[in-house]
Amino acid sequence: MNIKFKLIQYIIVIIMFMACTDNHNEKTITYSKIDSINEKVDSLIKIMTLKEKIGQMNQYNGFWDVTGPVPDNGDAEIKYEHLKNGLVGSMLSVRGTKAVRAVQKIAIEESRLGIPLIIGFDVIHGYKTLSPIPLAEAASWDLEAIEKSAQVAAAEASAAGINWTFAPMVDISRDPRWGRVMEGAGEDPFLGSKIAVARVKGFQGDDLSAVNTIAACAKHFAAYGFSEAGKEYNTVDIGNSTLHNIVLPPFKAAVNADVKTLMNAFNEHDGVPATGNEYLLRNILKDKWDFKGFVITDWASIKEMVVWGYTKDKRDAAKMAALAGSDMDMESHIYVSELEQLVKDGVIDEKIIDEAASRILAVKFELGLFDDPYRYCDEAREKEVVNNPEHLDAVLDMAKKSIVLLKNENDLLPLKKEGQNIVLIGALANEKNSPLGSWRIASKDNTGVSVLEGMQNYKGNNLVYKKGADVTVGDTQFVDELTINTTDKSEFKDAIDAAKKADVVVMVLGEHGFQSGEARSRTDIDLPGVQQELLEEVYKINKNIVLVLNNGRPLSITWADKHIPAILETWQLGTQAGHAVAQVLYGDYNPSGKLPMTFPRNVGQIPIYYNHKNTGRPVRDAYNPDLVFWSHYSDVENTPLYPFGYGLSYTTFKYENLALEKTVFSINENINLSIDITNTGKMTGKEVVQLYIRDLVASTTRPVKELKGFELIELQVGETKTVNFVLNKASLGFYSNQGDFITEPGEFEIFVGGNSNTTLNTRFELK
């Protein structure tokens, strides 16, 4: 290890010792006191200059090939000078042990204090080995599998030199037009909170200093998922009830799970951009929730406050962001250029800088970077861990659990394993890139298993593949224009002719993996291009169709739901996608996924979500049925195509004997209830048993249903299991418009079933 780095560590210990020694009775501090991270941070802050402390608040993107020559001109040269002068606290998008070691070496050996960098990267659903996109993982409702998926991602990323991920995204969203729904857990705050905790635990583990864990970052704080019209980077306008009861709970759960960092959002809240929003960052996050980690801005969002019209220039933007509580500046270059003078001019108290730098340094200490700044730079481990075969097994398991069976008339699925003529149609069926989904920037293109490859493993049938129609995009997720072929039907005839001879037609249709994700908002969520026409033409000559959907968001598939007998929602499932789809198609895995987000009948219903308010006119007036004055559309019914929590199985389940131990409870009592579930079908299967409540009368109106519990169970044929749920004061409460959590007495209704439309219910009173 570098001699200067060891010297700085020694100086820190000496300062800590001197600060904690009692000169009157000559007592010395204990080892545990010396060893505390807070003491170490305080000691380091004492020997840092103002400029060096501000440097810790500065993050740069990788700006040259760090294994090659150092740049000698332009912006890259300035960044390099900052790096070697201790004015960079973090770098992002530097990956691979050689590259990370190179930049870390500059920070350690060339800067005055040798403070190590924290290396960030967008590890969203895997590093090299990819799990399903996060929305797909949420469809599993399997918290252990989701945690395992994050563990695999952390293991590979940490082996490649990375020690911090900008995940999980815990934004709740009700608008599938927003491309980033693929990156979150859907529309429900209860499910979203559980998944947030699972992902934080998976990334961070029990020991953040372990070499196979990385710091997590809950994003985007806050309300980014409510961007108006589902348009990326748009404004947000929501009330306090929605903020506190829908938006904030997953962030609070992540903070309670000790997430080390948060990222603020691009949007505004109440007219104030999130990056400069003191109410969100200081009042709620740091004061009320006592968050101990640090907050990083999203890319250049400090600078964007000028564009918003909230600050007049860069200096003003730096002031507002720092005062609000944004601790680290991602790629605005504003803190490092403006904060020092703001402090010298008395505009910002240096204590604000000390606090931000201290939060950042504490995370570095927790990661063990001060013990060994090169701990994540083991090339032998990188070769051993990245693309480990065991990781392929883990992501295959996650992929199978993420698939949702939406429809299966006449038991068309599972397919027979022999004796059938099967025609596979769709460009996406032979895609190896699209199944990887969006946000997989460290993975290699075209490394996914295609559906065609997966089905070819089953040799008993005659399998014929026809493309039918293109769904193509540019080579990268960062292109602005997606090249969707919307007119070419030249290969329709070939596909239709093949379908005429088929016993079963499997059609893989949907979005390319780069049609969802950041900056991929869509006003039309039907099947892109000419795919819908292809589907209808094939249906005219062969109605035995299995529709396999590939997509990163809920789609509008009303025609398909009405006509196609079997529909599988398979999302974008990552590296092992084709194997997972084939194993479900052929019945080697019984699908158990449930939708984490409502599917609308058409785009005009959006936003549509299960936990809506009742309104004063929810249904047609029974006494005046001819009147139109009730909450509805004139051209489509109010109900969704598929509700939140929905998903079928190759077997069937019966719910009965919903029982409460009594009907009146005091406000501090636990409320125990039970339900019997029986597998009434012909195959072993898993079911997600879901518990919803309704608070019938409250001081602010409550949703018609709220998810408050779920359990994933497996049942053999004919087996019955009793599932027990416990509700308590916390389960039955809600946040007031002032952000205070309250539980009120009154009458509650309980619903238990296999999706949010369940009608099996009972009531109790809380006194």
C-alpha cells in the first residue's frame, strides 16, 4: 500500500487519540472508540482544506481511457488535474479492475491526502450476467429471489472494481407511458417497499466492507414516477396525500434498511426542483427520517435548476443544492467551481460542506476503502466471478419466476413435448439482444438466449421459425431515434403459409428491449410497428395461437385478450430469457408471476391503478339508471384489462374459510386472520396469496383497496394450506397531509385472494 496513504491513516488515529484523551485524569480512549467511523471521519475532516472537502462532493464520469495516456488538453485535462489534486470524490462509468485501479492509484498516490474514490455504476439488473428487468422481477413477488438477484449483480460488479450502484429505483408509477417503469417495482407502495428492502439487502449484504457487496442507492427522491403524461424529465404535480402515502414509503423502507445513498430526482415538487428541495432532502430525509448516508444528484441536475428557472446562474444553483442537502454533484462541475467562493463570501456556512463531506467519507470507511483502496481491484477474482456459471442458474430461476400467465383458454398451454407441428413467428423470437432489456451497459450485446434457441432444446416436435415482421432499433440504448419498421409486410405471407400447417402457433411480439427505459416514453402502448396486423392475419388462418409478450411496460392488448386463447407476459428476462420462456411453454415450470402494474384497455384509461379513490359517484345511480352522471367513460368500461396482482397458473386454486378470531379489536391489538387455499387442478403450483384492506371512513379519503400482506406458497395437487396474516396498528394507519403517521378507529374491510379484484371479504371494527 502507498506509504502516504498509511501515513494519513496514522495521522487520523493520532488526532482521534488526542481529541479523546482526558488531560485531567490521564484516561485514554478505548480501542472501540478509536475504531468508530464517526471519529475517523471527524479526524480526517480536521486535516482537510476547504477545497479538498468540496472535492469529495464532486463526481466525474470516466473521461479518458485510464489505462492509456493522460489527456493533455480540454475538459479531460481539467478533470485529470482535479483528480490528482484531491478534488474528485467519486467516479462513475469506470469499470474493470485495471481501469479502476488506474484512477484509484491517481487519487491515492498523487493527491495530498490520498483519499480513495468511490466508484459508481448503473448496475440495474445485473452486471455482465443479466437478470430480468426490475419490473419483471417484481412480477415474481418472490423477495428471496429478488434479493439473490441483487447479490449476483453485486458480486459481479464488485469483482470488476465497482463499489456503488445507482439502484434500486424505488419510484412508484401509475403510468406505463413512462419508459422507466421497467426499472421499478410497479404501482403499489407496499410491494414496492418490500422489494426496495430486498434489493438493498442484496446489494449491501450484512457487511458492506465484504469484497462481494456494494453500496446501494435508492432513487429518485422523489415523485419522479409521477411525471406528467408519462413524459421523461417532465414536471410533477401531486398532493401531500399521494406524496406521503404512495411516493415516499419505499424510500422510507430503504432508509430503514440502511441504504447508504439516495439519488434525487429530475422533477420538481411543489414548484421546487428536487435537487434544491430542502423540504424533501433536509426536513423529511435527513431530519425526520434521520438518514445517515449521502445524497447524490442525478446527472447534471444542479446545472438544470438554471434551465428550470429556479436559479439564475451556476453560483445560485450550487448554493441552493448544497443548502437543500444534495451532498454530491454528478457531472454538473458546479460544486467544485462555485462552493469555495460561496463559503468565503459567507453565503454558505462551512459546516454545510463539512456535513456533506463527512457523509461521503463515512460510506467510504464502511466500504473498507480506507483499509485497502484496491480491495475491489483483484483481476483473478474478476475472471473467476464475472459470468460464473452459478450466476446463470440464479438468473434463470429469477426469469422463470417473473413470467405471468395472462390467459390460457382450453388449456392450450403447456405445449406437448412431442408429436406437434409448432410454428414460431416474430422477429423477437430470434432476438439475442432485445431480451437483455434496457440498462445493461456493462453486458455484451447479443448474449441473451433467444426464444428460438430455448425451444430448440425440446426435440420432440417439428419446430419451424418464420420472422413475419421486423422490430428493429439502433445499436445502442443511447440513440435518440428508434428505427421501427412500421410498413414492411413482405414476410407476412411466408409466416402465414407456415401457420396454416401448424398445430400450434407461438408468436413472440412486443417491444424491443431499447423501446423502454430512460427517455423512452411512448404515447402509443400498442404492439409497435406492423405486429398487430401480423397477429390478426395469422389468427384468420389458425386460431391456436400462444402470444408471448416481450416488453418493458404494460401494453394495450385488448384485441389479443379478446381473440388469442393463450397469452404469456414474459417481459425482457435477461441473459437466460429463451430458456425460461421455453421451460414455461413446455410445462417444465408452472408460471406463478403476478402483475406488479395494471394493464389498461387502452391508453386513454391511463393513469389506471387498483388503489384508486372511491369518488362521490363511483357507480350508476340504481334509481335513475338512464342518467349518465357518474364517474365513467362513454366509450370503454372503467375496469382494467388485467388488474394489479393478476396472474394465472397451469393449475387452479380455491380460496375459502376466511376467518377472523373476532370482529372488534382495540387499536393496539394484533388482528389475526386465516384463509384456506386448495390446489384444485392437475399440477403442483405456486400461488401469491394477497391481503387487501379498506378503511371505510377516515379523516382523509382512503383507497378502495390497499395491499397489506402477501405470501407465496406452493401446493401439491389436492393439497390445502392455511395461510395466516397479522395486521396491526401500523398496517391500518396512513399518513396525514402533514406527513404524520396516524391510525384511526373505525370499520375496516378485508379482502383475500389471488389478485386485487378479489371479492372474498370480511369486516372488523377498530376501537
